Amino acid sequence: MRVAHAVADVRAAEHALMELVPDGALMQRAAAGLASVCARLLGRVYGSSVVVLAGTGDNGGDALFAGARLASRGARVTAIATGTRLHDSAVAALRRSGGRVIEAAAPAVPQAAAAAIMAADLIIDGILGIGGHGGLREPAASLARLASDAADAGAVVVATDLPSGVDADTGETGGVAIRADVTVTFGTIKPGLLIDPGASQAGIVELVDIGLVPHLKAPPAAIAFQSADIVALLPRPGAESDKYRRGVLGVLAGSDRFTGAAVLSVGGAIRGGAGMVRFASARPAVDVVRQHWPEAVTTVIDPGPDASPATVVESIGRVQAWVAGPGLGTGDEAEALLAAVLATPLPVLVDADGLTILARRKDLLARQSGAPTLITPHAGELARLLNATHTEIEARRLAFARRAAAELAVTVLLKGSTTVVASPDPAEPVLVNPTGTPWLATAGSGDVLSGLGGALLAQGVQPASAAAGAAAFLHGLAGRLAARGAPIGSGDVLAALPEALRAIHAD
């Protein structure tokens, strides 16, 4: 797994390490790692043109020392000062190696600085470090825009520790930020490098070991699963396994109008390894599911005064977990069925229409059994649950996922460009999904994910956040395998799930 630590914990670890090493040693380690990555990206260092955007802090020093190393190998290095003061020793080292410095502290960026950026083969961003908050101010904002233009023209942009303008703890930007092709981060990954919008600004993240890990005493703030982590979580059938021991999932999905959601969620559960899926819905949805998934055990819900929701849920049969919501509708009958499922002492995953119901009936989440509840909203659905806006959610994904988990006492899987999983337990790190593709933004994709997540809950994957993280990983990987750069539908994601499972075991 890739672990990320909060800024305060990184600072404490850096302080402890600096007590043990000579003054300036950490900066030299960071600069050496940064220069090595830059040299590899350039291919041929001698004669190349490098620009260092240098701020007043330690990040500016790291970038300047890296520039000095590249200059000593024959690169033409120009440092552009974004503040009134630079790291003295680093500036001296750069000048000794043949580099030059241009002042850009005035609101207008000097023509010489703009020309240097547009002519660069590689640009090193060292404007702000992990202490930066909010978007960049002038002249740094104008330099960031110029760097973006240079990148469009072929320059490679490398961020020092994290892109300037990105909040290291949250990934929030709040304005202009550097858009990097590669981010060279030191000691440990920062959460903002894993979570959008910061993750989209960071490009490829490369971690340089500076000896910090033994001094990181606090647990990670965020974790990104890798294939081996998913393999360790997934149950494997043994010689004594049967369909009941492998996990039985109950699915309440679909309706007279919406039958496709039922097909996709049941398919996600079956392909996700559930030993049995018990599916209940209106007759049209049941008929379609029977055609697609004859292995599902189905129950028709006949509306009527004698069909109480509790009786319906009981009649479906014994299960180990529930999925409720995809295509279910949002009327009184659907609300009563959701309430009956949430009254059971079993894990429940709520998605789609179920989330719309919860937006007006949050009291249904006050479960007497204490069983885990997992909700899987996209930004719009979470906005309704929290009385926020879609734009606010997208800009502060981590903050809102954590807020929803705390306020609603549920595990939250916030779908999007980077999927974030937050537990109601504040001691648990958030999980950030590293897989996926923009091609997954297609109708029914979330229904597949809900069935897959429910299957993992039924198979006993605990806690609910781990089941959610594993489901997001496999769903994203299946999307990548199905797409391979071409448009896909949700049926293609379903078909690719077995390949995704084989792939993680091969890794």
C-alpha cells in the first residue's frame, strides 16, 4: 500500500531526524533525489535548458540545490525568484555551478523570466512547500500559467514535494496551482497528492527516501491500496466452501421503470464472488434479471396492503448483507423497504435512489443494531445529503467525505475522479482509490460497484471501509481493462471483473 501522512506528522518527523544529522543534510538528500529524477526525464542533461521557480522556503532551497546539480552537469539553469528572499546557500551553489537568477518579485513577470520559461526543456516548481494553503498569488500565479503554457509546448514540469498551490493535507487548490507532469515528494507521500483536485495537478508521484520513515510515529492519514492489499483482503474458497459460506447477498434494486440497474447490481455481486444472490423487486425487474442471471434467486414484490415491508424482507431469505437502492424508486414503498432493510442487524450498502430517500430521511441511519452502513454517493448525491453544492463537494472531496462519515455515522465511498472512502471512526485513515479511468463515467457504472461492494460485505470483508476500498479498486481496474482507451458501457465493466481479479493475483 501507499501511505500518506499529514503535514503536522511530517514536520514532527523532520524535526526528529534533523536532530540526528548534520545541518542541511536533509535538504541535500532531497535535492539529490530531485536532480536525479530531473536528469532521467531530460535524458541528456548537457545543453538542456532548465528553469527553477524558487520560493522563499525550504522547497525553494531544495529546487535551487537540484538546479545547481544539473548546472554542474552542463545544463543551462535559470532560477526565477518568486519572493524577496531566497535560500542563500542554495543560490550561491547555483551561481558557482554557472546558473543565473532573475528576480520576479514585482507583480508583472519580467520579460526575461517569461522568455526563459517558454524556452525551457524542464521546469522545476519550488515556489511553495507543504505549508502552503490556498491558490498562488502574484507573481507566482502568472509564473504557474506560463509554466502551463510551456508544458503545452513540450516542456516537462516537475514539482518539488507537491505542486505549489495544492494543500498537502487535503488536495484542495482554492485558485491557481502548478500543473506538474511529475511530482518528486520526500520522505512520505502527502494526502493531497492522492486526492483530487490535487492529484490531477501532481501527475506521476515519485517518492524519494530521505530517512524520514523511522521517525513517522503517527498512523497514516490516507492509504492507497495496491494489488497485494486487495489479494490479502479477498476471501478464497477452500475445500469445505459452499454457496452459503461464500456469502449470501440480498439485493433490493430495480422497479417497473428501471430494470437495468437491477441487472447491473446483481451482476456486480455475482462477478464479485458472492456465493448466492437473493434478489427482490417488481415483476418486470425480476423477469429481466432472470434472463441475464439465472443463478440469482429471485422474489417478486407484489404491491398490496398485505405485503408489509418487514414481511417482504423476511420472505427473501437469509442473507449476510444487503444492497438497497439502485433503480428502486423514491416513493413511499421504496422508502418503507429501505427502512426495513436498515432495521436488520446486517451490513447494508445504500446507493442511488436509496441515497435520495436518505436525504429526506436521515433518521433511518440511526440503526439500533449498530451494524455497519456503507453509502456510495457521487458528488451530487452527497451534496443533497449534506445540504451542500456539487461544486463545493468536488473542490473539497476529502473534507466532505469525512464530514458525511462523522455526521451520518456511516462509511462513505465518495465516487468521482478520485474515489475517497471515509470511515465514521476518526482514527481510521481515509482510503483513496488509485485505479479507474474517465471512461467509467457511464450510466450504470455505480450499480456495478454497489453489487460488487455488497458481495464483499456478504463475504465478510471487514471493516466496511476495507470492503469499499477493495470494491473501488477492482471496479476501477475492470474499467481500465475494459476500456483500453475506448468508450465502454457498464456491461463491459461487468465482463472485465474476472480479468481484474486474475490480474491482481498475477501481480
